[in-house]
Amino acid sequence: MAMPMESPISFTNVGKIRWWQRGIFASQTGYVLLALAVLLVIMHFASPYFFSQGNMQNVAKNFSFIAIATLGVTFVIITGGIDLSVGSMMCFSAMITSMVMTELSAPGSPLVHMAADGKTVLANVPGLILLISILAGLGVALIAGLFNGFCIAVLGLSPFVTTLGMLSIVRGLGYVVSNGRGSFPGGPDADYFYALTSGDVLGVPAPFIYLVILALTMAVILHHTSFGRHVFALGGNEKAAELTGIPVVRVKIEVYVICALAAGLQGIIISGWLGSAPANMATSYELNVIAAAVIGGANLAGGIGGPLGAIVGCVLLEVIRNGLVLAQVSSYWQQALVGVIIILAVLVDRVRSRMT
Amino acid sequence: MTKADATPVLELTGIGKEFGAIRALHDVDMQVWPGEVVGLMGDNGAGKSTLVKIIAGNFRPTHGEMRFAGNAVHFNRPVDARAVGIEVVYQDLALADNLSAAANVFLGRELKRRFGPIALLDHKAMAARALELFGELRSETRPDDLVRQMSGGQRQAVAIARTRLSNARLVMMDEPTAAISVRQVEQVLGLIHRLKEQGVAVMLISHRMPDVFAVCDRVVVMRRGEKRADKPIHQTSPEEVTALITGAKEAA
């Protein structure tokens, strides 16, 4: 079929786009990364404690506490959707995990069989209770994510409304199952649980390690698999995605499931750090998570975003918070400043895209 | 002309379509031969987009039979039509602006390399194949450039290159020259010639008389859901076609 080419394409009329006008250099993520670097330098001179090992560990831990959920919500934002239920989802997953853990470990529980030595059967396998309870926590997130995805992709409800409803449903269920009291991880596996969620490896906080692994996985998924390509196509032009035969419904459901699972995992990790899963845990975290994603360059209109941006957004928020504390500025200023940064980040991107 | 080839690529017999009480199409017979460019003209509401949607598998006809390369076909979804070798270039091109040209060409049928259980995109192979396709279409389009930064003509090339991935035997183009500049219209008409040279049948749905007369071998005029004319281009004139479209002349 191939035609003999009379001459190779010459590109006489089409200029090449310069390296600094494409890729990360031309993205909001790039600019925010630059701003972050500048901020770090300023912090270094402003406070001698900023780059101390303890503070760095603190910063790494703190931003990891919202960054995993931010990775998840970034998937949804790239498709042009939004998930407001992440905060409630964190709480609910954490709560289910610690309740299941406590329940399975309790000798008097009707759910478990006693072994001869007076402990529950499950407790005799180290880590089994932990595994089951974490899977239970992620399981409820999976169900909520499927429900979100079904309403949005199959029934065609608006993502904003659906997940706003889910925010309330999941938070409400959290209060129902806990009677508003919150719950605590307990039983023989609680120590493993704390080690996995708030421990560290050679001084690197465990949540940070999970974050790096998940972010790298996400980068590969987004840029090197057809699923990732379809996620971007969906955000770029949903109708085109449909016409070219992309399974739009399936991809949409999958991103909401990924988002809910990320939020659930995040919640479980936070509860390990807090030592409990209070019923009002992670209230309004969805706003921080979405703010971090947007500051990092995810476009709420869809089609743009990535793991680096999500992390950069989270780091920026945390460095500012941390910096305000070190500078002894009232922490109440933090929220106002976060708002300013959200608008500034988007504004800079708008000015830049007007210029080119 | 290749009428020597015994079977037409597409053969419609008595195609009719009703939406409730509305008769959108009535008893349309039509044949398209390999390597032929057929212009499909008609005013808004004449039934041309319904006809295109039936051929592309968006709608099922209420009456009539459709044969593709000699075999009777029934499409339930657009994917079915694509599977036999019918490709459509939609009016709005169906491109994702935020992706590169190569990504758009391969959208929905990405090339992959398997590493055990994981299949990763084969960026290199896709870029190379896309460049080859742009070369065939003589379009100066770089596979790695984002579609957002492209001219209307380049976008057309991307949308048309997509149809060349599979060995499409019939390409339908819906108003490909409606929203682009004069120079780009030239490019698009050139692209249609390339397809024709390669033995692909092209159906051009257009309002623009000069374009139809520039590239088509035959023109089919629809009016009020019926085929009113089906003539070789050299036996008709823009004046006659206009009269057929508006109804000043009933049939030819």
C-alpha cells in the first residue's frame, strides 16, 4: 500500500518547537517547581532549622499525608472530572480498617473462632489480621469508587454532584458505624500497623516511600500504557475518545475507583500516624488535595496533569505551612495564603499561555 | 476509473430510515467503487448525514440492504463498520488537543510491546508509522507535536492518517473543508487525491461546490431524503447541482 515517496517530508513551512517551549518547561508544573526551589532557598536563609534532618523528615511525612490521595484525584482531574469525596473516604477507610482489626482481635467477638491457646485463630498468623483489615478498608473505598464511577459514567450524573453526595454519604456512614466515637487500631497486629504507617526506613518516613513508589507507578501508567493515554484523551476530547473506540465508560469508572482507593490508603496511613481514626478525621481534606493538584498544574478542565505536579503541589503547600510555623507566623494565615497561591499558580499559567 | 473491478466497495439498495413519523431517508440506491471519489451534496435536512451515519454504523437502516465489498453487512456500532474497513473523518475531526499527532493517529489502537504481563506503549514505532503516514499524505506534520499547536490542514492530515492505519477501503469525510483556510483546503483536496491514488474509495460530504468539482469523479445529490441525482462530474455543472439541491430542478 505504501506509496513511493517522491521526497522525504521537508518541514519547510513548519518550524520546530524549541525545547524550552515544550514538555515540562512549558507547563505550570515547571513554573511551580521553580517557585518551590526559590522558596526552599529563601527558607534556608530565613531559618537555620529548615534544612535540619528532623524538619526535613517532618516535611516529607506531612506532605506524604495528602500526596497519595492527590495522586488519585489527579487521575480524575485529568479526565475532566472531580472527586470531592476523598476526605470522607480517607476517614471511612481508616475507620473500617481499625474497627475490623479490633473486632478480629477481640477474644469475645462472635466473628472469630478461638484457638486452643486462648487467642483467636487469625491472631496466630502474624500479619493476617492486619492484611484482612487493610483489605476491608480498601474494599469499602473500592465500593464507593465503583458507585461514583457508575453514577458518573453510566448514569451520566455530574461528577461534582455525585461526589458531593458521596462526601456526605461516606462521612455519614462513618458516624453510623462508629456512633461518632471514632476507633483505634488494636490487637496483636497493631504494632505492625504502626510500623507500616508511621515508621521509617533508614530515616525515611514510610508514607514517603509509598508515595514515591506510587508516583513512579502512576507516571508509567499515564505515559506508557494505553489506559493512561485514554485517560488523557478523555480529558482532551471526550467525544473524540468515544468515536475512536476508547471504552469511555470503563476508563471513567476505573479512574474513580483509583481515586477512592488512593484516598482509602491515605486515610489508613494517616490513622496509623494519629493512632486512631476519629469520626471527624480528614474533614475538608478534599479541598487541600484538590488545591495541591491544581497548584501542581492539573487542569480542572481536563487533559493535563501528572504525578510530579501532584507532589510538587503538596510539597509547596507543606513548605509554606512549615515555613510559617518556623517564622512564628500565626498558623491561621496558612489557609489564606494557600488560597492566594492557588490563584497565583493558575494566573501565572494563564499569562504564560497568552504570551506564546 | 476502476469500474473494471467487478464489485463495488459499497452498495446500498433501497435504504430507508424513519425516526418515528419522520421519514429521513427513502429508497436510496447507491454504489461506490474502489478508487472513486463521490461527492455527497444536499441542503441541511436532505438526509446526507443520516445516510453517512447509517454507513458508519451509528444508525441501523429501517429498510434496505447494505453490501460491503460484495458481502451483506449489518452494523450495530461504529466499531463494526470500522472493522470491515469503513473509516469516517468527522467534521470536528475527533482529535484530542492535548495529545501529540502520533498519539491521536493511534488513539484507541495503540501499538504496544509486551513485557511479561504488562503491555507498554511502543512510542517509537507509533511515531515512525505516523511519520510515514504523514509522508504519504505529504503533510508537514511532526508526530511528536501537540495537536493544539497545529494548523487546520495539519489537523486534517492527522484525522486522515488515522484512517490509513487499518486498510480502510472506504473513507467518508464530513465537511472536511468547512472551517479551514484556502491554502489548507488545497492540502486537504491533495490528501483526498492521495487516498484515491491508493485505491481507496472516498465519500466527500460537502457544501462547497468548488471542492466537490475539484476532486470528485461523481456527485450524488440528496433532497428531502431521496437521491435526486447521481452523475459523473463531467456531465454536470455547478449550476445544475445547485438547482438539484434547492429543488429548482427535481431530478437528473
